[in-house]
Amino acid sequence: MDAGEGLIGKALRDEELYERMVDVSVRLQAVMTKLEADTGPLGRLVNDEDLSRRLSSSVQGIERVVFRGWRAAPAGCSSTPSCTRT
């Protein structure tokens, strides 16, 4: 480490790299604090099991509707979302 080899060794010798690592660490901690809190959409999604189940159920419902729409595509139209109906 004293030779400045490896990430930690370089950080000990390179002030700019050290400051950038500290900045990333502080920002990551702020993101984690928000995720662990029950406030905000991501925090609620991560921490609220009922909300997660409801969101999953909604996505499954949307997938079923979209799949039915693709299956009902007019003749000559492939079963892809890029198909345009006339």
C-alpha cells in the first residue's frame, strides 16, 4: 500500500481520487438512507410488501391485456408490438 499500488494505495497517495471516493461513498449512503425510509416511491416499494404485491399484480394484468391484444391482431399482422392496425 505504501507504494501506491492498488485502489487503497492510490487513494492514499492521490488526493483527487480520495475525494472522489469519499463523494461516491456519501452519495451512496444518501441513496441507501432514502431506500431504507418508508417515504418516497422507491422506499415504499422496497419496504411495503403490500405495495409490492399490488404493483406485481398490476403488471401481470397489463401483460395479460397486452398479450390478448397481440393474439387478436388482424390477419397479416405479426404478433409484435410494432404491428399497426388499420
